[in-house]
Amino acid sequence: MIRFERKSGTHAAFQVNMTESATMDRRKWLLRLIYVRVVIFTLFVAGEVTKGPQGHSLIDLRNLLFAAYALSIFWFLVLRASKSYVWQSYGQIAMDLALITWTINRTGGVDSYFLPIYFLEIVMSSILLERRGAFLAATASSLIHFAHMDLSYFGVIPSTTNAWPELVSLQYIISLSIFGFCSVAFLSNFLAESWRNTGDALERSTGQVAFLRAFSGRLITSMGTGLVTTDLDGKIYMFNPAAEEVSGYSADEALRMKISDVFPGIMPDVAASRFEVSTTRKTAADH
């Protein structure tokens, strides 16, 4: 017996692309963090040089750029040599926060344009270290920024700020920055968690689809009844081993033919999408 099945539309292979799982890989994001560091510091320092020295010298800018490049090269070599990606994430974020603070100190202090880099570091922390990393980076940024501004204001550490605001105004500015750090941590963590959950769901679905495809393929191959799948025009898209035995054609030959060529004269004039036709096995002399 040969069982025929028609399917409307064109035949296309189903391929699942696990892009979400790849974008959440720590190693790739660590590499991206290195690239982002180089690009950001190059652009910001170039902008400061274009404006001309304003409370800071070109030597400071050169040292900052050299430090950013040196750190990037160092972490690139570590990334190639070690697979401890979690500790590398903590290390890169900690050193970046120190570098950002130094940069702010040497480029105007409270008036520096480098403050938004803290936000970028918090976002990267939420991706690399999930919720704990986001809030840890936000807390560290808040404490470091608060201590840096206050110590600079009271002259404990040197600063390039031209004119300090009143102490009350300074605390208000610092409070707004801390509020921004916490807000970015919350929002970036929410987005990263949603992104991560989507990737996990896609990975589970991919595994289920792969299992079902393997199971159905084994079932169709091992069944004793010939099974042929065609489109509405009769072009063959599936031809199992039992159909090969009945028809005398191999699957490779049948897939280049129409059902009327393989089984001439037995195609019923029906509109149903599924039907069965009883036939006898074709011998070598009949083929």
C-alpha cells in the first residue's frame, strides 16, 4: 500500500538560528567591552583635544589614552589565554571604573563630559554578570563618584575643576548622578533578563524541534508502508524506503520526478489532501 500526502505551498527547510544564545556568551561580550573601551576613549579624548586644554593638559589626555589602550591589550591577551570569564568580567569592570574616575578627575571634575561612561559600564555589567553585576556596578559607581567629588571639593585629592559649586549644590548634583546610576542598573537588568529568557526559551524550543524531527524521521524511515509526500502539482518531496521497494525507484530518482511519473495511471481524481492507493511491488523486470 502507498500512502500519498499533499502539502500546499513550497517546501523549505526549517532552520533555527540561535543568535540570542550567542549574543549572551560572556566571551563575546568581554571582547566587545574591549572594543567599546578603545572606541569610546579615543573619541572622547579626541574631542577634548579638539576643544583645547581646559584645566587639564595634553599630557593628561595622552596618559589617559595610553592607559585605555594598555588595559585593552592586557585584557585581550588574558581573554585569549584564560577561560575564567566571570573573574575577567569583574576585573574589567573594576579597572574600568577606576579608569573612568581618573578620567573625570583629569578632564574637569564635576564639569567633565566623561560621566556618562559610568552608565555604559553599568549596562555592560548587567549583560556580563546579570542582576548582581548591574547593581554591584551601580553601587560601586555611586560610592566612587561620591567619594571622588567630595574629596576633590575639600582638596584632599587634586582636581581640574575650574569653579566648584556650593556644597549643597554639589551634593544635589551627586545625588542626581547616583539616581541615574541606579535607574540605569534597574532598566538594563530588566532588558538583559528579558533578552536572556528569550534566548533560553528559544534554545529549549530548538531542542524540542530537533528531537521531534529526528523522531519523525526515524519513524517514517522504519515504517513498512510506503509514504510519499507531494505538493499540489504532484512534485515529490519525500519518498521513504518502503516506497522505494514498492516503486522500484530510489529516493534520489523519485525526488526529481512527479508522482504521475513514478506511479502512472493510479493518481485518483480527488480533491483530498490525503489518500491511499493499494498497489503491488514493482519487480526489476517491470522497472
